[in-house]
Amino acid sequence: SSGINAEWPLRPGATEKELLTDLKNKYLRALADGENVRNRAKKELENSKIFSIQSFAKDMLPVSDVLEKALESVPESERSSKVLANLYEGVSLTHSQLHQVCHFQLHSLFYLK
């Protein structure tokens, strides 16, 4: 709070220089308060963006788990079959792309096995 005094213009015995100094100090405090409000709003916006991204990445973890289970369900011996090889490759690419987009580790989300 800037401590603005409602009686400021009527302060008895104040010289013009004191009033000018008082006015200058209040003006500088008001500028600083405005800058603080801008900085807080900017920080809150950054935090909001980070939280949104982390929430999205967290929501995508089960999708990644399902894709990983699909990859694990195709035995290596069966991957030579053209149909299963194509399916396995598609699921593998989707799984990799999901990890590139969500940046799980960047947002401190790790697999627990």
C-alpha cells in the first residue's frame, strides 16, 4: 500500500518544497506499485502456463502406458509378419511422438515400473 494521505494538500505548515518532495515520493511509489502489479501478473501467467502443460502431460501418461503395453504385446518373433510389423512400427512411432510432444521428463513426470 502506498500510504496516500488524504490530507496531503492541506498539511499545515508544509512548504512548497516539502509538498513537492511528498508528491514526488508518492508518484514514485505509485510507479513502483504499478510495476510490481505487472510483474506479479506476468509471473502468475507463466505459472499458469506451466501448470496447464504439466496437467496435459500428466493426463497423457495413461495413453503412453497403453501404447507401451501394445508394443510389449507383440513378441519379437512375431514382428517379422508384415501385418504385425507395420502395426508395431505405427504404434512405436505414435508412442515416440507422444513422448516428444509431451516432454514427460521435462515436466518431472517419470514412469514407475
